Amino acid sequence: MIEKRKLGRTNIEVSALCLGSMTWGRQNTQDEAFAQMDYAFDAGINFMDTAELYSVPVRADLYGRTEEIIGNYFTSRKTRNKIILASKIAGPGLPWIRGGDYKIDRKNITEALENSLKRLKAEYIDLYQLHWPNREAICFGAHWRFNPRADNAKPALENFLEVLQTLGEFVKAGKIRNVGLSNETAWGTMQYLQIAEKYGLPRMVSIQNEYSLLYRLFEPDLAEIALHEDIGLLAWSPLATGALSGKYLDGARPEDSRWAIATEGRRADFRDTPQAQAATHAYMKLADENGLDVCQMALAFVRQKPFVTSVIIGATKMEHLQSNIASAQLTLDQKIIEKIEEVRRLYPVPF
């Protein structure tokens, strides 16, 4: 049995594990994706996350392929109304999305949403998220060079209002049920919440940011916001793109693994630092000393955080997905938590 949790201030209950889909269409075939969905939903997961951007690692010719696979699945299995489906509109930066001249605004939300619905063969999306901000972001390794400008505030706030107004129109039209953020900052999150309250517009119900034993920048500020404002974390990359399994230690690059596949325009291994390697060794040693699978320990740690609504899991191999889902039955005791915090103090921001 997988615990269900409220999605923001809605009456929707989502499973504490969310099925991630980004490898479908590149690292996984459609048949493999269908098998993963069948297994996950039979195991009690009712929540699935995708994006217009996927398949990942990204490539122009595979843009939108993951949503197409999910649409084919819903057509095949007739299960759309049983699944809480989340998708995302991409932020600016990739030249093959809507001609490269785009940002998250009225025009692009309209086009992106309609195209996602077509690919998904769906009439609505339960949770529509802003994949990353128009302005400078802190995701994908950019936190080290994040340098916000004071003069960006006014145009950003004007855009936030336009975005919420547009999303509100699609909520009224029944094409979106709820809205959420992704890869957002504390300032951006609070501004969206305040604008929604001031103008009676849709309230963000969740924030999907990276969070794992190796990447805990969500704490403390965003964690406090998530708790007190009921905008819970949907934690992506809870295994640090598989690094916490140990499979990339000491320069290893297993064939067909994510780090072995070159991405376009971005380092595949910015997480591969001496500090991250050392921290991974420490977490693996801790898990081994306590008879735990390190990946299950890492997933349970994230799931047990009070500010987390759901942990987004994904795997290219079925046995890994099965193990990840089994982590829902693991509860870490205080002794393990304290040992984890000792490792964190040694390697607080390892990449």
C-alpha cells in the first residue's frame, strides 16, 4: 500500500511516489513504458509526471515523444480517469521548441497546452506546471552562478500575472484542473501565491524542484514555504540521476546509462564532482552497515520529509522500478536520519 497525500489545498490525493516518464521514447521503448505504467499503477501509484520537453536526454527529433507514448497508453488501457496526470510547459532556451522564439506567456501557454493535450489524447491535464522560469533559474547546475538582477522584478511580476490569468482561463475551460511550479525560487513562489490571492486567480498547488541526499538546496527557505503555504514539493531526481546507486563512481559509465549518453548543449555529468563521489561512498557505506539498499534508503529519506508531497521515481530497467516502488514500505529510524545528517555536514553542497 502506497500512502496518499493531499495535493496542495485541493481535495485530490496523490500517491507519495509519482511515476516519472522522461526516459520513455529514448532510453525506453513504448512497450517498456507500457510495462512500467502497468506495474506502477497495479502497485498503487496514481500519479504520473511528464512534460512537453521529454524524451530525455533531450533531442530535437524526440521532442514530445513521451507524451505521445502516454497518450497511446491511455487509448490502449482506457485508464485516463484513474490517473492524476501532470505535465509541463518548457521555459525558454531550446531552439526546436516553437521555433526557439518563446517564453512562458499567454501565446506559448496556449500553443503548448493544446499540443500536449493532442499528444496525450486527453481532454484535460490534472496538474499543469511551469517547467522553469523565464528569468534566470537555479536548476540544472546553475545555482553556482545564480545572480538575480533587481531590475528584473517588475517585468517578472507582470509576466506572473499574465501567466496566472491565462492558466485561469484554461482552468475555467476544463483543460487544466490545477497549476504548479517547477525549478522555482522562494521569491518566485511567494510572488505567484500573492498574485493569485490578490486577483482571485489559480493558486499553485505544488513545486517540482530537484531534491535528494546529494542536493538539498530546497532547505531551509523553500521547505518552510512548502509547509506553511501548502505548496508541497514534488521531488525530482531523488537519486541524483542515478548517482546515488554508485553506478557512476570512479568514472564508470555503464552502457546506455544517462551519463553515458551525451546531451546537446549541456554537460551530462555536472554532478560528477570529488565531493559528490565522496558523499555517495559515505551514503553507500551507511546503507550497507544497516542492511539497506542505498537507493531505497535515499528514496525513503526524501519521502519522509514533511514538506514533500510526492517523490518522482523513474527507471530504465523494470527491476530498478520495482525496487524503487518497494521503498514505499521502508521507514528510516532516527538513528539512520542522524547518520545521514552527519554525512551532509561533511558534504553540504557536493555539486
